[in-house]
Amino acid sequence: MNLVKCPRCDLNYILDTEKYCKICLREMKGSHVEDEMELCSVCNEAPALPGHDVCLSCLKEMSGNNTDGDVEDNSPVVDESTIGLNSVSNMEEIIPQIDDDDDFADLDGDLSLESVIEEENEDEEDEDDE
């Protein structure tokens, strides 16, 4: 009684007396195992709604006890202050103001290649003189 890999899927081990593993046998017969129900992450009692991790009653509680029956539009409300996010009213609050005392403030005029080369040559001559 040795263990060998299933010849069909080459993943699961079977006894050398069996032809295929249980998973391959189920696939070949056309039957599939129902997935386990996912329980609500809040109460751990009722099954969770498809696409949510909470049950219907917990979802209603979290949405403020709305009894209108629209489960699709109700989603858990998250208070931004509890997770450290502040609302931003405009982009000026996000983009920092640039001071006029920056290194690039003196570059108001157009630069030419010749002037840049001349400045580099002058810098090299100054360094050579030292």
C-alpha cells in the first residue's frame, strides 16, 4: 500500500490500489461539493450575504437601523476620523506652497546652451586657480 500521485491531476496522492483521487472522481462524475457557508464576521451566527462579510441583520444595524429593505445600497459607514483621514476641500490643501526663496527663483530668464557652457568653463577656471 504505497502512495502515488493521481495520474489525472498529478497533485493529490492516492493509494496504489485506486485509479484516481477523490477530487478527480468528483469532477469526472460531474458533481461538485457545495462551498461552505461563510458566517457573519460580526455575530458569527447567520450566513453572510453574497459579496459582503456580514449578515442581513448586522448590515442593517451598521447602516443605522434602516428598515427600507434595500440591502444593495446599504454599506457599512466608516467614520473618517476613526481611521485618521481628513476630508480635503480643494487641491490647494494637498499641494504645498512653493516659497519664492527656492534655488530656482533666480532662473527667471531663458537659458541658452552657450551661457550654461560659459558658466561651467568659468567655474572650472576658478577651481583650477585655487
